Amino acid sequence: MISAFDAQSKYRSLERPRVIVMSNNPIGLGIIRNLQGYGLELLCLVQKVNFVCSSRYLSNVIDIDIEKEPDRLLRVLINKGEQLPEKGFILPTSEIELMFLATNRGVLSEYYLLSLSKEKVVSIIVDKYLLHQELLKLSFNSPHTLLLDSINSIDKIRNEISYPCLLKPVFSGDWKTDRSYSVMGVQKAIVIHNEQDLVASYNLVSSISPKVLLQEIVQADEHGTYSFCCYADKSGKVLWGFVTQKILQYPKNFGTALLCQTVVEPEISDLGKRVVEALGIDGISEVEIMTDKKSGLLYVIEINIRHWLQHTQSTRLGVNISLLDYYYRTGKMDETNRVLSMASQNAKPVMWIDDFGYLFHCIKNYFSFNSCKFNLFKGKHWEFAVFSLKDFSPFFSLLRGKIKGI
């Protein structure tokens, strides 16, 4: 039987959470699973309304739409922070949430430690045009990139455009909102084949984000897209990292990974580390790198400075990157070093699987052995985006949502 004191203590921990994960999307779910069981008074979760998750690890959920109610969200976080006996810890799971924390860094820092890079780093990384310029300044290969901020800009840069090319947002979060999904669906980039395409596509996306990029297409080999995933200290020195390789993605060549495996690629690791340290990125980051099929050169494509979708691969390699982030940001260096010491040099490779995306891919291709890459699963750990034998609820809640949407 739970005593009145125990019940009251549990209630207080829910009302005064030490750790706040800003969404229970698949990225947030991975963070939640990484942090549960460590006595961190988990979790007050700010729920993203388009992904309803009923995981047994969620102790408290606040239903707030960050797109429509940013002021309310700020008030709630301040109110929660005022009740804490010591500073809490907040982790973003998307660019929108990252920008919310960066915008409100001053006031939130009074109550919380933030899983957020330095102000200068954030301002460069989230603006893809500034990032492109900074990478060129630091002598890293980056796709040729042009800025387009109005339909009239096409005339000014017409002679600099080579087709086909990619149309992308300057701020990737602009294309990851409920409004953008209703206008243009789920897209990271649009392939532009000619000027007519460009005018039509710009007219479509300009209502979402008038400032966009036109970017050279780097033609990679079939498996030539990699990520260097790491954790760096306050000075930007990489403390630990690993490399992943995209095996399947949707849309093909320019999409989100359906299958992603860890690999040993010293050249990718070395480039990723040099990029992170040159930019001075602190905390969690993921550097996307492509091998150009024609020249063999390595190009830096994108950088994330938050937990990314496949971050749970880290735990299979021995390092719980979410726990590492919490310990380092809260100044617990003994615990930080203990987590880092768990890194396995001979860990079995990890295959990360997008549950639903991969399943639909296999159905679409009639479970073709070659198309579904079944031969690559042998001898690896399997890590799913949502499914877990210890926590069935998220998978089935998402499945219900998918079925309703059909």
C-alpha cells in the first residue's frame, strides 16, 4: 500500500519535473526511454498534438501546440521552473522547439539548463545559408547554394542556376509545421528541373517561407550518405562519436532514412569531427556527409544540433547519449566520464529501422529481397524508431493513427 507521504511525494515530482522533453514524437520517445529509470523525476512532457503517444514511461503530459501557443508554453515552463528546488533540464526534439528555446534562452536559463548549443553556433547552424557560407569560409566542401527571397530574385540569379537543383527552406523547421504539411505535404526538399518548375514551386512554398535556398545536387553512390554523430564539450572538442550510413530513404536520395546502419568509416569520422570542432558546436550534433559519385569528394550537406531520429543507436554502442547530455550539462563530471567509459570499441553494428516507413516500403515492393535489403540485417543489433518489447503503447497508438488516416 502507498502511504500518504509517498503519494504526496510522487505528486510533487510530477508537478515539479527535473527533466522536460518537448515532444513525444519518435525522437522524444527515444529520449524518454533513454532517461527513464535513472531517478531524474521524469517527465513533464510538452505534447506535440499530431503524435499522440501513450507510452508507459510518460508520467505527466501537458498538451500544448508550440506553433499556435508559444506564449502559453513559455508561461507554463516558467511556472514549472519557479516550483523547482534546483534548475531543471529541457531537451528539444525538433527545429521549432530548438528555436523556441534559443529565442527564450535568457528567461528560461533562470530556471533550467538547456540542451542547446552556444548562441553563436545556433544562429549559424539553423540558417542553412549562413551555414553554407561558414563552411566555405572554413574550406569544407558544401553544395553550391543560392538564396531566393522573392519571385523577382529569380531574374537576378538566373545565370547562376544549374538544373536540376534542390529547393530547400533556409530554416528547416519552416517545412515541418502543421500548416506546411497541409500546403505541401511532408518534404525536406523539392527537385527543380527547369525555370518553370522553379516558379511554380516557389509560388507554392513562398506562403510558408519566402526565403528559400536553391542548392546543387550532390549525386551520391547508392549508400554514399553518412552522418557523423557525436557529443562535444563546451569548447567544441568531440568527446565521443560514431558514423551511420543511410541504406534506404524516402523520398529516394533526398529523404528521411528508412534503414540506417552504424559503420566504421575513419574518413567520414575525421571530417565530421573537424567540422564540429571548427564550428565550435557543443553538446549533441549530427553532421550529414555525402560522397560525390563523380569526384569522390566528401560534401557537408546538413548539421543538426539536437537529438536526431536515430540517436538511440548510441545506446547499442555503449553510450547513452541522452544521459550523457544530462550529466554533462548539469555539471556531473564523474557520471559523465562513467557514461563515456562505457563506449564499446568492438560493439556489434546497429541497424536502425523506421517501423512504419520501412514496412510500407516492403509492402510497396512486394517484400522483394533486394529492395528491402534483408541481407543487411544479419549480425546486427536492431533498433526500431517506435516499437519496443518493453513498451508496446507507442507503436499501437501510432498504428491506430495511421489506420484512421487511411
